[in-house]
Amino acid sequence: MLAKMTSKNQLTLPKSVVSQFPGSLYFDVRTEYGRIILEPVNTKPLSAVHEKLEALGISEADAGDAVKWSRK
């Protein structure tokens, strides 16, 4: 499959490729051995972060204390 680069350095990915990654809106882009690698990144809403912190028993005050400590 070919993808043509526009004058604004944009590529349109073929539908047959994109359909293999439903829901992916962001891709990590890097180069390896002269090739461009696109890897789908699954972003999570902020609420998922809050739920994870709660599950770990980390409060908002704990996070604030950690930031203060790291800025010393």
C-alpha cells in the first residue's frame, strides 16, 4: 500500500490499515533503521487516572505532598 505525503507533511493512512486499530486517535512516531514506525497509543480519560490513584490508595493530598517534596 502507498501513502502519499502532502505539501504540509501529512499522510493519509489506508482504511484497511486504520480499521485494524479501532478507536486509536494518536500514534507514537519514531524511526528505526531508516523506517518510520507508527504505534497506536491508547489515551485514557482523566477519570481513569483518578480511579487508578484511588485504587492504589493515593489521595490528592499525597500527590500534592509528593510534588512539594520533589521540588525541594
